[in-house]
Amino acid sequence: MLNMITSADGATAVDGVSGGLSGPEDREVFAAIRAVADFILVAAETVRREAYGPPRTSPGTAASRTLRSQAPRPRLAVVSRSLELDFTAALFDDHPPPVLFTVTDPPAERLAEAGTVAEIHRLGTDRVDMEQAMRRMGRSGARVVLAEGGPSLNGQLLAAGLVDEVCWTISPALAGGDTHRMTRGAPPRLDRLRLVRVLAQNHTLFLRYITP
């Protein structure tokens, strides 16, 4: 499942981050979507830009997840070829530790440091093999994987045919600029979607699409 916010003219970020597009309504929906995920999948660049921390849930949400036989909160999975991440950040001070999906031969010194704070899976040569990554999460018990971008990661998932659902928030703003679309780098294709939900609040649109 992809969850992304864009401006009305399609921008995925303002000044490099998505926070300027968000508001209270989007943050509420964002939390509700995260509440059903087993894994949150995100690219390293998004982790760096958006200052990601460990996923958190309220006591009520944790209790609901436990009743559904889920862990009290989702686990984070980060995709990175270079492993250029701050391994002293709060993100890596978590239990269980985040999962890091990287390539077969990442920089050795970064790999050694990453191995002390994360669960490492080396999948693919030039880039992380997302099909293998999805299977790994499935073997860990994941039924719902929530991808939060950025656009290049979304493009890899699209190219591999791994997108089942798109949750799209349209912010009531025109951003201009030249930021990327919701997906980037996938070969041209036309995958039809079915609109199953439309919500609106304070001029913000929340759309849910699924594959037929």
C-alpha cells in the first residue's frame, strides 16, 4: 500500500520535504493508515529528509492491534544501497530494531556499523530487489506493508507489480517547482485502479484506490 501526499498540481514536496503540504487532517489519516500496517517501508533519502523516528502508537491503537494478532506497533524497514544513514539517530534505538534492505555489496565500513543497530538483508546487486524484500517481510509475518516513499521507491514497487493499494492525500495548495511525481523511474505502464473511497475535510481530499 502506498500512502503519499501531493499538492493539487502534483508536487510531492516543498523545499525538499512533504511537511509543508500536510495539515491536521492529513496527520490524522496518516496515523490511521499506519495503525493497520505491519511494516512501514521507506527509502533512505526520505528517512534523511523527513527525520524519521521509530513508529509510535497510542495505547488504544496498540490494544486494537494486539486483538488483531499484530505487534503493538509497526516495524520500520529502510531501503538503502549506500547505507548513508545516521546510525546514532533515535530511529535505530528501537526494539525490535529496524530492518535495512541493502544491496549484496554495500560499503563494508557502513555495513559493519549498520549491523550493530539493524537487521540487515542484502538483496540485489545494483539496487535492492523489492520482490525479495517483500517476501522477507512476509516471512516475518507481514500482511500489510505500507510504503511511504519517496517517489523512486514507489517507482521500484510499481515496476515490480507490487502495488495493491494507493492512499492519496491531495493538499489544497499549488506548489509549482519541479519536484517528482508520486512514482519515479518505473518504465511507462498503465495500471488501472478502482476508486473505493473519497473523503474531504477542510478542502483536503483523501482518496483510496485499489487494483481491480
